Amino acid sequence: MVQIAVLGYGTVGSGVLEVLQTNGESINKRAGKEIKVKYVLDRREFPGDPVSSILVHDIEPILKDPEVKVIVEVMGGVEPAYTFVKRALLDGKSVVTSNKELVAKHGAELLQIAKEKDINFLFEASVGGGIPIIRPLNQSLTADEIYEITGILNGTTNFILTKMKEEGLSFETVLKEAQDLGYAERNPEADVEGHDACRKIAILSSLAFGMHVDYEDIYTEGITKISQADMAYAAKMDREIKLVATSKKQEKEVWARVSPVLLRMDHPLSTVHGVFNAIFVKGNVIGDVMFYGKGAGKLPTASAVVADIVDAVKHLNRNIMSFWSTQKMELLDISYAPTQYFIRIGYTDLSLAIGQVEKVFGKIHIIQLDEYDDEFGFITNEETEGALKEKIALLSNSPGVYEIRNKIRVEQE
């Protein structure tokens, strides 16, 4: 028998106990040992819940108990999770976590401690919820030189964009529905401003490229400016708007970005709808691989956590997780990254505005919609982010141009 402790009895924590109870027999068979939850740590009380018999409010009994071999951290946030996890690892206890904030900020250090102690720090559920992606990057794709990871890594924003497109609703209306359904938090900033996806692509990039990618260095833009007008233009161009997180290695340099992107309909990510996530990996040997599934939710995330628990139990005294160097990877300044933009122009004089656009951007194809008769859109040629932003700034002060109404990156032609 292997005793474990679960830190946090919220959505994911309660899901972990539910999965262990529901599928206990098959889980124990795969682990090769019986897994028993000895403690659950939470500040709250849960009267009437069977968890009350193993509930504690202090971490000390857990850390000091030599019978506890694996600690499952599903509290979220950086502190006190970081302090608890680091102490557990230093005490020789393996740790499983779903905490993307913790892994993105301290993953390299915690992996190093686990390696030195010959135990494990596992975090499959920190990226993509129930989608297996960490384990394939760590094990199955190790023979490849990965040069791109691109994904829809946030189910909340994908749900919002899907609803906006399919039902013609505003961002604000769909956000409220997402909150009512429990897909979005009361404070949705981490999702809709792209911070959640940013932390996830930082973790994936660190694993793929072997050095610490600091999420604070990644250019991040959310979906709050996406309107029904943008959706109408996307439909006219036979494209989908998705919040895309990407990191690409070009020669020896890596750049990373999170932003809305107009995807062609034949792109694999364009068909990912609702709360589903997908991660597209490109390697020099295997080529293109895509991982798809529910990226959030109680049971999908708990399933990934339990899979890591099984791995930790099977390898109690053997480190199996690759670690990325604590050395920080200097990302290429985003201004040097290649891109294209779709730009919407509000005009006071159509012919004058088109003339100014072509003066700045060269020959373009104008896209107009009957329902928006005071504006037009166009797609730029591929240039660097910096060069395009300079041109957009120049255009915004041109005769005949009333305003730049929005600009959205385009999957490069």
C-alpha cells in the first residue's frame, strides 16, 4: 500500500478522490500497489462529507508522516503551494500537481530537486487538463527536435469565441454565460486576457527546448477586443478566430506569443470548438502531431492528476521526468517575429483611405461587408511585427482614415 495526501479539496481535489474511488480497482492494478488517501488538506470544513474523517488544516502532519510517499498539490496559486511542494520534495516525497502557475514560475527548480532526490515532480494536468501532452513531450517525442508548439490552450476563451461565431452574440453576453456555466471565473482576467494560455505555452516551451522560458517574457494579448464585426469578416474570408499560443524555433532563436489569430479552415486548430483544447507539435523527424481533448473540467483534469499519481507510485525511488535547465532562455524580441495582420479601417473618404493604405502597405485586396458601410478590411503581406506596427501607426494618422478599428494576426499564407 502507498499512502498519499491531497492538498486542496476544491474542484480538482474532490475530482481526484472521486476518480480514485470510482476506478480504484483498475488504478491499483496499473500502479502495482494499493493507493490510499491518508490526508486531505484544506482550510475549510466539509460537514457531512466523508472527507471529514481524513481532513486536516495544517501541512505539518503531512510533511512529518513518513508513510506519506506522494503529495498531490491541487490548491492553485504560487503560495503557499510553492513552499509546501518544495518542502515535500526536499523531504523525499514525490509531488503531483495541476498548478500551472507553480510549474511556470518554479518548475525548473522543483524538477532539479526531484532529480537530485531521485523522486518525481509530475505535472501532466497543468497544461491541457485531461489532454496528455507533458508525458509525450517527456517520453514519446524525445528523439525529435521540436521546432514548433502551437495550441488552443484555454477552454474558456475557445467556448466564448465559438459561441460568438455560432450565435452572433457579443463578447460580454457570452462571457456572462460562460461564468454562469462555471467555465469562467467571476474574475475572468486570467482567461480572457490570455495569461492562462501564456503560462501553459511557457511550460511546454521549457520542456521542448530544455531551458526555462519565463512566461513574463511572452507577448500576450487576449480576446476582449474581438467583436461581431471581426467575426463577420472572418466568415467572409472563410476563417476562424482562435486564441492561439505558439512558440517557434527558427535556427537558434525562439519566439513565443499568445494572441487571437485568423486561421484558415483547413488548419487543424480551426475545427476545435467549445471548451475543447488542442496542441499541435511539429518535429523534424515525426512531422506534425496533434493532441485534442477537453482542456478543463473537474474529471478530465482529475484523470490526468491520477495518471501522474500512478506514475509516481510505480517509480517511488526512480526519477522519470526530464527537467529543463534553470538557465533562462532569452526569447527573440517579438518585434522581429514574422507575421501578417488583418486590419479594419474606419474611413471618412473611401478612395482616399484606400490610396493611403496602398501607399503604406503596397497593393492590397480590399474586403467590405454590406452591414459595415463605413469601413473595410485587408490582409497585409508578411513582415516583422515591428515593421507592421510602425506602418499601422503611420496609417492611423493618414488622410481619409478615421480610425484603426481592430487588427488581428493572420496565420501566415
